[in-house]
Amino acid sequence: MVIAAIIYISISVLLVASTGIFFVKAIQSLMSRAQAQKKYQRPEPVMFLRPTANDPLAISTHRAEIIAMLERQFASSPSSDS
């Protein structure tokens, strides 16, 4: 009975220690990844247009597609007024 208790306690201590090490490594990995993303962060394109898109036809086509998408989305969503 004493041997079983010692084995149980030692396994529990090992599990807690390995879990702690795992979480520390995961947090370090996330911190390094966040710093790397901050270093190489580019602004996201707005409204699916390229920064060099000066063609009014392309801009109006994208606007029409976005408006149609929003109309479909709002038409299919339940109304909160009822």
C-alpha cells in the first residue's frame, strides 16, 4: 500500500512538472511568434483592392460584389426587429 502511494505521488509530480514545462514552452513559442509577426507585419488590403488599383471599373465592380454579398447576408439572417 505504501509503495502504491509513493508511485502515485511520484507519477503525479512528474505529470505536473511536465505540464508546467509544456505550458512554459508554449508561451515562449507564442511570444516569439508574436514578435516575429510584429516585425514583418504588413497592412491588410482594404476592400479586397490592391494598393495600386486605380481603375474605376475595378473599384466599382468590387463595390458591387461587396454590396451584393452584404445584401445576401442580411437577407438570409433573421431579423432582430420581430
